[in-house]
Amino acid sequence: MSKIVSINVGLPRAVVWHGHQVTTGIFKEPVEGRVFLRKLDLDGDRQADLTVHGGKYKAVYCYPLEHYAYWKNELPGYDLTLGNFGENFTTEGLLEDAVHIGDHFSIDSAEVVVTQPRLPCYKLGIRFQSDAMVKRFLASKRSGFYLAVVREGAVGAGDEIKEISRDPNHVSIADIIRLYFAKKHSDADMEVVHRALQVAAFPENWKEDFRALVAD
């Protein structure tokens, strides 16, 4: 069974990083009870820089609980808590190689669709107090994924994430990350690129990058 383990929210706050004041919404904390999931975010949650965060294709960021064991090994001495990666939903049972862009899920009365993997900005480094964290995060291939909200509703920790439909193009989050960073692409890779371009839920900025691969 796939489920939400923790719901994490946070409002933007000002922090000092390398001598400069930065406003960031990456600091998320677990909350109790049920939280209303809206088209653009969860109640009690906001993003700081809306040019790169938030919007309908990034309403909710999910990060698998299964990855925490890897990071506890990679970051000895760091006190990892749920929400540490800036995720809204800490999930269980949904890994990047089995979740596809365009897959639809229900969570209680709400409905969501998978849109894209996460490419973190430097603010992940602020959260972990390490400039190297962004590079390490990308190298791990443990990206997590974003959801768009199809139908609003209240959600809570422990809610089952039920598959409604799987996108017929079958392009996983892991596929997207692999293709995006690959130096070379095989004919089989290009076939996956073409399938990704057919997915309605795949955001246009990603499609532009993938069209460039086709044009090369």
C-alpha cells in the first residue's frame, strides 16, 4: 500500500546565507490532523520564489521515506527529520522508477496527477548548510516528484495514495531524470523522449528541453 507518512508545511522565512539575506520556503515541519489541499498548495504552506517554485504543476512535492535511510548513511551526524528535503508529503511505497508522469492518484477525496521530478535550487544547500548538497542530491537520483491537484480535498498522514490510472506512455520519473542528465541518447532513449512529449501533465518547460533533444 502506498500512503502519506507525514504532511509537512512551512511559510517563507528570511535566513542569512554566505552573508546575504535570502527568503526561502524550504523549511517544512510535520503537522498533525487534516490539511486542505488546494490547486496551488496546502493550507499553511507557501513558496518564496514563485518564478521557480509553486504553480499548478508544482502544487505538492513528494519525497519517499525510503530514501531517508540512504541519506542517514550519507550524512552521518545530521539529525534528519521528516520534511527535511522541503517535501510536502513524505510518502511510502512510491519510488521514482515506478511512478510515471501523468499517473493519477486519489488521496481521500482529493485527486492528483504526477507532473515532473524535482531539480533542486541552491536553497536545498541552505537547508542542509552545505553548498555541496545540490550536487549530491542530483547524483543520488533520488529526486522525488511533484503533483498537480486535479480535485481539492482534505488530506492527512496515514491516508492511502490509491492509483486511479496509469499514464499509457509509461514514462517514469526515473526515466526523466536519466534522460535529462545523459550525455548521449540511444534510439531507445529517444523513443522514451517522444513518449514523454505526449503526456499532457508534463509541463511545457520540460517539453521544451526534451524537444531540444529531438532536434539535436
